[in-house]
Amino acid sequence: MGDSILKDVNDFCEKLRPTEDVCYLEHRYNDQTIPLARESNVLGLPVPKEFGGRDADNFTYIKALERIGMEGSGIRSFFSVHSSLGQKLLMRFGTDNQKEKYLKPSTKGQIILAFALTEPDAGSNPLELKTSFRKDGDSYVLNGTKYLITNAGIADTIIVFAKNASNDMSAFLVDTDREGVEREDLVSKMGTPTTNTGMFELTDYRVPQENILGKEGDGWSIAKQGLIDGRMSVAAGCVGSIKDCLIEAVQYSKERVQYGKPIAKHQLVQEHIASIKVHLSASRMMVRRATMLKDKWDKDPDDRAKRRKADLAVAEAKLFCANAAYDAADRAVQILGGRGWSFLYRPGRHLVDNRVCRIYEGADEILKLKIASGVLGDEYRAYS
Ligand SMILES: Cc1cc2nc3c(=O)[nH]c(=O)nc-3n(C[C@H](O)[C@H](O)[C@H](O)COP(=O)(O)OP(=O)(O)OC[C@H]3O[C@@H](n4cnc5c(N)ncnc54)[C@H](O)[C@@H]3O)c2cc1C
């Protein structure tokens, strides 16, 4: 089963690459991503078969994200929010009706999902978010602004986090075709041009009562669980990106001749190749370890010790892989010399796109603090 999933993911990636190349150079959204993903049936990889998904186990899903990561962190980001955050949260917290109404169609691309925690004044510390909700009859009324949200401009349904007057956070399924949502794309992005990032404003937006995800007040717990899967997907995607950088660097260094021989025969070029390879092996091992611990927790979701181990292993993997992927891309650019400093070649795109992996889903600094307090004990947490 895993093999057929990975074959379909590979077919999707191969079909996507030509349009991805053109869209990246033209710095525009790739509108072929969803149709091609639908054609290859890869829009519901971790979702059980009864809801139309492919039922990929954790290890197969991680390999799929690794393969998608070879196409770039932008394309992988689309899958991170649609599947790792959106679908997995619906699988874990959705009611039967929500699964029928949102999860099932999402596996066929009839519904595209997004996850909106960040706001203009609440990034690293989402507890400072200001989006508000209040109960009014049999619906909730939401007001606020969400910022830097992947898929915001293309999503049909967004998981939105908001607080009530008592400061309790809840999560809501917000349909973007209803009155009270204003969306705007982020156009001046440094990288990932082929995927959508945007902001939106909710003004007296009415959410029917049945669209609360989980229980009222469970929002922060839901967000944190989502972020574990989100970070896992970033780490796995980075492994793919490093692999692609290695392929590009090896091929180019064998073809390019300077000082009478292929540059691959110059020892300082070999040093770059060796470093990229070590980054690849180490990152892959960290992701496998994190996946193993995550898998144990998934099978025993109420076990707090398993959750803590998985959470920390995923944070370590995300921190390590994001930095390794950035360094690998930098080295691959160096091997390509002047040509490397161009979006015509893939390493330059990886360099720019991998940079954001050190910012979203827990910036480097936040993950370091999390890992350190995991070692030292909660009383040594550097932030409140
Ligand atoms: C392309 C892109 C896509 C994104 N997609 C999503 C999405 O789909 N959904 C979503 O909810 N969010 C998304 N985000 C938002 C992302 O998660 C935030 O940008 C991230 O959490 C950092 O928040 P911030 O940008 O407000 O930076 P800030 O929180 O303002 O941080 C700025 C700097 O200060 C550092 N810093 C902050 N606090 C501390 C501290 N206590 N100690 C040490 N250093 C600290 C940070 O590490 C960082 O280096 C996306 C962002 C980008 C760029």
C-alpha cells in the first residue's frame, strides 16, 4: 500500500515540475498544484479510507512529504497546512458531521484547508492573539485579523483560533465563502512564490455552533497538537530539499570543468558535497526518530510521557533539518557558482524557500528555548 502511495506522490511531483519551474521564474502561484494533486489522488494522504483518503501510516506519510520537499518548501507548505494541520486536526477533533462535510471532500480537493493561528501582534506567542469570539444564540461571532497564513487566499475552510472575554481559546471551522471574510494575498514574499500566503479579516463573522472544532476552551491544546504535526512535515520536507540539493550539486560538479578538470575533482568542492551528504543522513535519521516517537504517541494519545517525548523529538528534528536544509542549499549554490545565484537553477530556490523553515512553525529561537527547558525542567523556561 505504501509503495503505491509513494508512486502516486512521485508521479505528481514529476508532473508538477515543469509548471513549477515556469511559475517560480514568473513569481506567481502555481494553479496546477491542486488539479495535478487531485489527478494523482494525493490530497488526502493521511486520511482513513472511509473518508476517501489513502490511509498512509506515519512512516509512509513522512516519506511522501520528503519526496514533495524535493520540489521545494513552497509546495510542501501547501501539503503541510492542508493535510498535516487541516486534515489531521479534523481526524482527531472533528465530529462525525464535520468529517463528512469537510474531511471527505478535502481528500478530493473539493475543499482546501488552512490553519490560522498567527496575527499581526501574535506570532511566536500565539497566546497574545486578539481575534475574539462570543456566543450569540446558536452561533459564534468572530472578529479579528489573521496574518501570514499559508493557503489563506485559496482555502475553502480555515481552522481559526480565537479567544472569548474570559481569555479561553477555541478553534472554529470558518468557511471563506460566507459574509464577513476579507482576504488579501501577501505579494511581496521573499520566496515560495508558487504557493499562496495571505491574510484575512473577520468582521462579525458568524460561525454556526456545529462548526466549533473540539470543545469550547480547547483551542490552545488543539493548536499545540497541530503544531507537532506541522513541524514534523517541515522537517520531512527539508530532508527532501537537501536530497535535491545533493543531486543538483553532484550533477553540476561532474559536468562543470575549471582548471582542466571537473570541479568535482577539486577537494574544496568535495568538502561541500560531503557536508550536504552528512546533513542528508543526519536529518533523515532525526526525522525517522521523531516519526517513531510520534507514532507511539499517536497509538496512545492520552499518554502524557509519550506526547512529551514526541513533542521534543519533533522540535529537535524541525530545528536541525531546517538549518541543515538552509546550509545544504547554500553549499549547492556555491558549487553552481554564478549560475547558482539564479532562480533558473533549483539550489537558489531551495536557499530562499528553506529560509522560511527557520521561521514558521516555531522559529529557531523558540524551538531552542523549548528544547532547553525540556532538558532543564519547566522551571527554567525562558519565557512565560
Ligand atoms: C511563508 C509563511 C507562512 C506561514 N504560514 C502560517 C500558517 O499557515 N498559519 C499560521 O498560523 N502562521 C503561519 N505563519 C506565521 C509564522 O508561524 C510566524 O511568522 C512565526 O511564528 C513567527 O512569528 P512572527 O513572524 O510574528 O515573529 P515574532 O514572534 O515577532 O519573532 C521575531 C523574532 O523574535 C524572536 N523571538 C520572539 N520571542 C522570543 C523569545 N521569547 N526569545 C527569543 N527570541 C524570541 C523570534 O524567534 C524571531 O526571530 C507563516 C509565516 C510565513 C513567513
